[in-house]
Amino acid sequence: MIINGIKIENTFAEAFPMKAVRLIITADSKYWLKQATNSMTGFATSVIACGCEAGIEKVVHYSKTPDGRLGVAVLLFAMNSEDLAKQVIRRVGQCILTTPTTACFSGIETDEKINLGNAIRFFGDGFQISKKINNKKFWRIPVMDGEFIIEDKTSIIAGIGGGNILIIGNSNCDVLKSGEAAVKEMKKVDNIILPFPGGIVRSGSKVGSKYKNLIASTNDAYCPTLKGITKTKLNKNAESVLEIVIDGINEKDISLAMKKGVSIICKKFNKGIQTISAGNYGGKLGPFHFHLRDIMK
Amino acid sequence: MSYLILKLKKKLKFRLNLDLLTPNKIIDKKIAAIKSLKISYGNEKKEISNFFSISGILKKGIIFKGDLNRCDYIGDQMKNGKIIVNGNVGDYLGNKMNGGKIVVNGSSANYTASSFKNGEILITKSTGDFLGSSIQGEKLGMSGGVVIIKGNAGHRAGFKMRSGVIYVKGNAKDFIGCQMIAGTIIIGGKIGLNIGLLMKRGTIILKKQKLFAPYLNYSGKNNYIFLKIIQNYLEKLSNEFKNIFPNTYIKKYLGDINCKGMGEILILK
């Protein structure tokens, strides 16, 4: 398949099941909202070493937040419920509780729940107050600027991690610009996050390594500087590859985000970009396969 | 017609106990069976048909018509459905209620929403003493749900209250939130003496007051954004609550300090 001169490879992105949680963070101002959510979703690019993958999903209008202030929806993903519960408590406790004027609420409702305020309330040292409103429990934890409001529990849902596209082009500049444009489009889709810095990752990985302690190492087949010595998947003119990784709470929105990303690249960057590909492990790792050509039909 | 309509035939001399006439208790009964239900009238047991003419079908709920100010226990242990009363009601309205909605287009007497657990009660006029309180001998008062009084409330509103929201648009008399354990009471008008006496926890919100209670300590002004969460919830129930807390940067008093209480009284202006 070729779209506007760009080859769409006959391959698929391989993704795997994760557990996810959505939190709504609110604050008095955009500035402190940004500080809180950037801090909370920082160092959360990959479960390989960060414990979870996290990112900002969308801005939530003040009319749709529980406390009527401007909010941001954050999605966190981990491999299982226990790991996710630990990460949520750590990140909310260290990044949201600590940020002036913020509050934290559950952003999704399912039957599977984990502690949120129920764990962090102990910071109140007995001075915390619970409020039950419309069958939901909130904690008011006294802090030095007043009160920190946090919902008692939050729900967990099934998520999908590892949707991706690979952008292969003639130069670093072309590939990066097209990647930036793709990220901008993909971020318009709800229910997904792009967990890497700026939504783009340059160090795509393969499973395993020659060093026995490493579970992942550089994806040498896509490293342009190793074309001469490895079994490369790049042609002689390909000089740069960047990857966009997508985590989401359903297949439909991950597919939509991939489609939007690829579409904008094909539409506006056909001169510098040669190929759109995707990363997979031969279908052995994850049950979710996002076939590029099916998505782009 | 989806409501069962009960119209009071005559003026009552004694008190009438209507605890059997709750939608979930009679949902599977035919009209003939309902008419022959025996209820307490003074110290006697009499059939309902002696007091009410009954028509309609019980699908959504029950409508009572007439002055029921001597009829007690309306909506007793109600779990679902709706009761509408077009007139005044007696004591223990919504006693131990656990769901559904009661609307009284009139006033209610004492012990309205006593030991109330869940659901919604709306009184368009005033209510008597012990609103949302515990019934005699029990440790806990109202423990959930919402009670809205558009008029005034009597003494001891929220006595031993454990959870839920009480909103009184008008005035409330003495001992509001006395021995309160948790929950939220909002008073739109004037208050009587000894508010929050022996209060352990919970929140009483007043529109505009000067407090001179020696058992309450002033705890400064701050931004209490949880009020907006309550407001958002109440706004969904009724337009009555639109922008009920325009300002969340307000004064707070803590007490009752004599029983090491952490109850709070918030004053909007």
C-alpha cells in the first residue's frame, strides 16, 4: 500500500493487555495543573523500568469536573492491578498531594476498585475528614495551604499497551517534524496516551540482549548507523527512524490514533518520509495486533 | 394512571399509623387487599378503607390527598418508588427510609427523616423538631440521602446525624447538629441557640451568622472547594441549589471543644 508516495508496510503493531486507571486532577490555575500532571506523569515512559506508563489524556472542562475547576484527565497503565495500585498511591502522594491547590478524583467507574484517598488520608494524622456525597466518599486532608480533596477509591479498567507506528525517513529533521505533527493529531483522540517524552521515542527496543541481565535492548534492525553490519530492515536511503507508542483503554481508539498519525504524515510529509512501519514480535507477545493496512483502508 | 391514589375521607380524631402503606410493602397487593389492610388508629386496628378512598394503580408510587397531619410513619422503611403527599403530614415521615423519594406539598411534624438511610425527601413548607435525628434509644440519626426543607425547621435538626445532607432554606431553631457524628447540614436562614453542641464531626454550613459559642474555636478563613462538590451534586437534584455556595473562601469554627470534637461550622458570609 502506498499513500501519497509513502509506503505503508504490510505489518502490524503488537500490543499486550495492561490495567489502566483514569484520574481527574483539578487546580486553581492552569499553571499548577500543568505542574501537578507533568510531575505525576513524569518518569512513566515504559513499564520496563518506570513501574507504569502514564500520560495526559485530555483537558477536562470545568463544568465536567467534580469541583467545578479546570481539570486534566491522566491515564496510568501497569501490567497488573497490584503494580498499578502501588504506582497510583506513590504518584498521587508525591506529585498531586504536594502541589498547591490541587484535588484528585476518579475518572472512570467499574466494579474493580483500588485505594486512592483511602491510602493517602493517613497523611492527615487523624485530622482528615471524610465526606460522602452521592454515594461517593471523598477525603479532606488538611495541608499547609488549606485542604487537599481526594476521592476515596478509583476504578481499574482493562487497558492495552504497546500500539505503535515507526516513521522511516531520509533525515532526522524530516522524521522528527513528521513525528511532531503526528503526535499533535493523535493527542486529539480520547482514551489514549502517548507515554514517551513529547509522544515520540527514538530508542525503540527489541526483546532481549547479548547481555543476560537486560530484558530489552536497542532495535538494531532499525538503527540507521548499523545498516552495514546488522540484518537491517532499512533501505540505503533511510537515515532516521522514530517511533510513536500508544497506550489506550480500547482497540478502537488506539487504531483511530494510529490512523490519524499516519494520515497526517502521508498528507503533509510525503517528501521526507519513505515508509510507515510498526513494531511487533512475530505475534508471540501480545494478543492485540494493529495491522497498518487494515487501519489505513 | 401509574400512581395509587389515597384520598382521606374524614378528619382524624386520633393518630393514624401508615407504616404499611409504603410502595415496596404493597407492590404485589391488589386494591381489595390494600383496602383491607389493618392499620393502627389510636389504640385500635382498623381497615384502611375506613379512612381512605383508593383508586389508581401502583406503578410509580403513591399519592396521598388530604390533611394528613395526624398520619405518622408515611414512607416507613421505603426502599424505592415515590410518595407524593398533597397536604401536611404527621411524625416520622420517611422513618428508616432506604431509597426512593418523598415529596410533601405541605409541612411535616416531628422526627421527619428519623434514622433515614438513603433516598430523598422534599418538604415544600416547614418541619418540626428532630429533623434527620435518631429515633428514641438509637445511637445514630440520619445516615445518608438528602432532605430538603423549603421552609423552617424546629429544634434539634440533625441530632446524632451520621451522614447525608440536610438543607433548610429558612430558619432552624436551637441545638442544630447536636451530638452530630458526621454529615452536612445547610441552613439558609437564622439559627437558634447552641448550634453544634457536643458535635463530634460533620459540617454545618450557615449563610450569614455571628457565632458566640464558647465551645467553638475560630479556625480562620480558607478555600473549601469540597463545597463545590456538594453544590454540583445538589444542583442535579433541584434548581433550588443553583450556585448555593457562590463563595468557597469562608470562615470556619471547630468544636465542640468540650468533647474534643472536630465538627466544623462554616459561614458563607
